[in-house]
Amino acid sequence: MLYGKIYGLKVTSLRLTNTYGPRMRIKDARQTFLGWWIRQVIEGEEIQVYGTGKQIRDFNFVDDVVDAMLRAAVEPKAIGEVYNLGGEPIGLADLAKLLIECNGTGSFRIVPFPREREVIDIGDYYGSYEKIRTHLGREPKVPLKDGLKRTLDYYKKFFTLLHLKRKMIVMIPQASPLSQFLSYKQEILEAIEKVLDSGQYILGPEVQAFEQEFAQFVGVRFGVGVASGTDALHLAIRAVDVGPSDEVITVPHTAVATVAAIEMCGATPVLVDIDLDTYTLSPHRLETVITSRTKAIIPVHLYGHPADMEPILEIARRHHVFVIEDCAQAHGAMYQGKRMGSFGDLAAFSFYPTKNLGQLVMEELLSQMILR
């Protein structure tokens, strides 16, 4: 109400008590104990009523709450008023009995509060709807028993469908790192043991060998191991001297790291839409977003499918713009007989899922900018 007075808004305030009905929260007792009880009684669990069981609460079916809100919204005389939106009062033990009756089966028990906690039992808590009935003619239309039946029917159907889905659906994992590990278990363990036995756990000959072998695999002269794929992108962007006044073009259909790496350099990400057939950067839309501030283009090779690099490189050369390949999902992917990561000025790889090592692959000139 104070907010309305400050900003000159026409405000009516409705103070709700316990609202219930289909789609109410039923997973967490902290959200609503009635929702928790509904879940328990449907799944055959015993309802626990804490305290004496004689505490009184009131309940409003969701349809009645919406009706009251609509009435208050259209009645000019409701402006500036505060209404208690009370419902049908009932003791908690009686509510548990009624819920079990509506469900057709179930049980409950009273769980007394420990003596030292009795003082926090607030006892009766319910609101009067006399004012809203007098002012707006609002009366609850859905009796508690009918509302509970409707809510139970909804969630019984919901749990039935959920059970059927769980039986029918077989989850196909996106990846199986364990299967990959087991396929090369002995070789992996021997390589790890070799590193541990060497006593050199940061950089060292093993990392250097990997950098050289992976660069050779991609088809470029140099590779540098960094902390993550995000760092690889960040360093690549920094290597071409991108700064706060520059723009870098990429796609919206990518992991957040692509855009984050651009923003880490203080540059402005410019998003160009993807090709509907390849889900990678659309060369036809690329030239429309290039400006005098454009410093680099980051095509993202996605799901192992390369971006259409030939037209992208042609546009980049014509506008004197760097090309940085995001190869996080393109290890070994080929385009026109060459592996991805060998087309642009630089390329960044990420070794998902653990991402404990990223790889930056670059051509000779730009590598000097990074390595020195």
C-alpha cells in the first residue's frame, strides 16, 4: 500500500492464507504442508500432524482466490482497501482425516512438540473474509472437501503418468566417459603413473609432447596447453589485440564461454544468426554485421559439424579481420580435406567433460605474440 501511495498507483491488497489446488507445490513441506500431505497420502505414507492436532487453519481453493482477485481488480470501491482472504477453517487433525477420506485410504498420527518447543506452536491461524464479503460480495464457492478431491484427482493422474513415463523412457546419455576410460584403461593408468613417478606435475615434457603431437594432428606448427577452453579463447582474442573499443562477431548458438571470453577482453560481442542446415555461423548474414570496429570473427564448429569456413575466410580477408575457430566440439572434424583448427588465424580446443586442460593452436606469426 505504501508503494502505491509513493508512486500514485491504485492499489488493493489481498492477504492470503492457505491456497491449494492442482499444480500446487507438493515436494517440500516448507512450501505448504497441505501439498506435502497430499503427496504422502497418494504415495501411501503416513501423515504426521505436529503439535496437538487441534490447531485451526483455513484453506482457499485456487479458483476462489482467482475470483476474489478479479473482483478486487474491477471494483472501484476496492481501491485503497486491505482484505483478508480467509477460507474454510478446520483443525489439522480433522484436515488429515478429511484428506484420507477423500483419498479413500491412508493414516495419520499426532506428533507432539517437545516441551521446550511448545511455545513456538502458534495455535490457531486463520483469516476472516467478512470484510470482502460485505464490500465485494465475495463468498468461497468450493467447499474444502470438493477442493481436496479435485486436487487429489489431479495429482493421482499426474503420478500415474509420471510412473508410466519412467517405465517407458530409456535415457540415452550424451556421453559415456566411463566407457571411454575402460576402453583405454591400461594405457591411461600407465600414462598417469609415468607422470606421477616423474615428480613434475605442472607443465614438463609430457605437456610439451602433447602440445607438439596435437598440433601435428590438427595440421599446424604450434600448440600451447592452457588451463581450459575458455582460457584458450580468451588468450586467442587477446593475442590479436582485441580491446574495449572493438567488436568480435560470433553466434548465439554456443556455450557461454565463447561470449564470456570476448567480454573478458572488454570487447563487445556481436551475434550473427546461424545457418538452419548446419547450426553454425551463417556466412550470408556475416557481412551485414561487420563494422569499422570489428576486430575478429569466431565461428563455432558445433556437434562435430564444421562451420562453412571458405566464405567466412573470404569475407574476413576482405575486411582485414582475424578468424578464431572455436573447436571445442570439433576435434578431428574435417572440412575440404583439412582438420578444423587449421583454417583460422588461431583455434581454441576444449577437452570436455573435465576440462582440466585446454589447447590453443596457432599459426607461426601469432604464436610468437602469445609465447613470448
